[in-house]
Amino acid sequence: MRRDEISKVILPESEIPRQWYNIIADMPNKPAPYHNPATLKLIEADDMKAIFPDEIIKQEMTSERYIDIPDEVREMYRQFRPSPLYRARGLEKQLGTTARIYYKYEGTNATGSHKLNTAIPQAYYNKAAGIKRLATETGAGQWGSALSLATSQFGLECSVYMVNVSYQQKPYRRSFMKTFGASVVASPSSLTDCGRSVLAKDPDCSGSLGIAISEAVEDAATHPDTNYALGSVLNHVCLHQTIIGIEAKKQLEMLDEYPDVIFACCGGGSNFSGIAFPFLQDKFKGKQLRAVAVEPTACPTLTKGVFAYDYGDTVKVAPITKMYTLGHDFIPAGIHAGGLRYHGDSAIVSQLYHDKIIEARAYGQKSVFEAAVTFARAEGIVPAPESAHAIRAAIDEAILAKEAGKEKVILFCLSGHGYFDFAAYENYYSGKLDDVEYSPDAAEASLKNLPAIE
């Protein structure tokens, strides 16, 4: 297969990976263990049984290198996997770059994003454990959409706490979730003690992923037939998403290509993990490779946060994690990349960044939407605002290659389409989008209540 004659590479269904890759097995420094938010002691498996099934707990705590994908999960993956790898020929031409740009497109399933890669196994393991309902949070709605579809396939009920600002901005995401039988409420809500306490202080609160997580965890912990499901951050979620990078490696091998640099947007870390971790396995063995997590300037967790133990949610019921954090009380501005508005990052991603194995950069939303429109006109796909962060970084890298007169292979994850996000695009066209910078004053206020764990 000659790469100069190929626009896309599609693997046959027989090439759907049979195992997920667990990067923890190969990390020089393992992520620090979780702590119990109530006792501050090291967390044990039994501490998580109130909200997770046993198999998810095992995957969360394992250091095994490869985890088998159940046949039932692979069968459901066949509906949309393997996903295509594209050569961005239109973008290359428009930029006049000497770089070769590839993107792995995860928007080809019904939900329009990569989130279904973990929603399906999470629903499967909970169904097998006898659970009747899953409670979750969602920011921009991609995760809520994915879990609503997955639970409908397994006959489970689904309750979604959607961050209020996104609930207002993205009505069609709400409609999508309801189509697949989910109940959707704006968070903070009056359905939980957590939500009521937040609303008592601020009736017009725009919400945050930290608050929505608190509500969903409380819901799960107080109903015996209900478990909690998370779409990012946790180890098992990052594990499930590695199917993206495993496929991408095979597809690039067919073209005799290997990336010099990988870009992916990063909120909690699931899509960055998915595309980058299988390649980082090669970096641990000496391969030259850069992997760059791209985040918004309004919520710059890696580039402006501190590496410390912090609660995973606002009300301090989720596990305490050693991660880059802006503080569990931090409520970011209501930017349109709702999936990137989380105060912390995956423990794995955070450790890799702390060890300088990966890089990070942040962009304002004006330049991100500029890149999104450039990409759409060149490639014919409207990207999600979250994914457009990776596009912005890839374009900048391609321009640098052009200026240096060097060849370079760039890979990025187009983690979802933006067909539910045209209200955001309209705001961009009408000049209503503002670039929001993270405030040092906000940092001082939100970081003062970190747990007392060294």
C-alpha cells in the first residue's frame, strides 16, 4: 500500500483488537494509589464496591500489561470499529506544509465521539453484575450520549447529570440521550443533597464536572440497584480507550509510517490516553516520539495546575487522586468545549506529564474555532470544539515544519464531530466568543482546600 496514493485506511473487522493495553505495566514511575475520601487512608477494593462492579475494580487496580476484551464487547464494537485513519491531504495542501498529517476519526458511531469505546464495556460489566441502573455525569454531552446508547443495548436504565451550562448550550445532546431512554437533568440539581447544597449557595450556578460527579456518585451510593459510570480520568477508562491507538499503529504500519508527534485534546485524559498510550509503549523502549496533550486556557489543568492529591469531585465523595489539579472547588468559565472543563486529570496522564514523558499546551477558544473552520473546509468534517484543540496544535506543528523545510509525520485524534455544536460555531461567526484565561486569584482560592496527604 503506497501512502502517496491513499486517503484513508480502513481495517477489516477481523482486526478489531482482542486486548486493551495497560500502560501502567510499562511506566517507570507508577501513578500514586488512590485514597479514601472519608478516611484519607489508602483505598481498597471493598471501598469501591458501592459504586463499581468487581471486574471494573480489578481493571482499575491491575498492573497487568494486557486485558482481554470480552467477546460480547468486541461484537458490539463491530458496529463502528475499526474506525478510519485519514491522511489530511486537503489540510496539508491548504497549509502548504512539508508535514504529512494523519488523523484517527472517532466520530463515525451514532454518538459522534470516542466515548462509546468505554461505555460499552462499562455497561456490559455492570449488566453481568446484576445492576439495573447507571448514574453518570456529562459535560458537553458526548459521554452521556455514549452511555445512554450502551445502557439501552444492555437493558439498563441511565440517569445523567449534565453540567448546567452545557445543558443550556446543547439541547440536541439532551434529546439524543432521551432518545435512548436516559433521564437527563441539569447539574447542580435538586435531586441530591450535593446539588441542593450548591444551589442553596448559588441558585444560578453554571455547574462543573466536579459537581456533576458528586451528584452521580451520591445517586449510585444511595441506591443498591445503581452503580456509577465515569467517561474519563479513571484507569479503566483510559485502558478501554487504547483500542484507538492500537488500531492506529496497525494502520500506519500499512503505510510504512510512524508519527514524530501525536496530539489529542485533554480534559480528563481518556481520548489522549486512547491515541497516545500504545505509542508510548514504544517510547519506553527507546523510540523517538512526542505526545502532546492539548487543553483550554480557561481550564489549563496540566499547564497551570499543581501536582498534588485532590478530591475527584466537589463534595469530596470520589477517590482522592494524585494528579494535576486546579482544585476541586474550581468552576471553570462556560467555554463551548464542555468536555474539557474538569479541574483534574487522569492519575496516569498526570504522572507521565510530571515525569516529562509527555508534553502539554493550552489554547484560547477563538484560535481553536479558527482551526476548526480551517479543518472543516479542508477535510469536510465539522469537528467537536474539544477535538479542535488537537487540530489547532497539529496545524501549528505543520506550519513549523513548513518554515523549517522539514518532513514530519503528525498524528492527531479527531475524537468526535461537532454536528451538535453549531450554536457554538454561530457564536464564533458572530464574534461572541471570548478567550478566557485562568486567573491566579482563582488558583489561590481553589487550591486552599486540598486534602492533607503527602
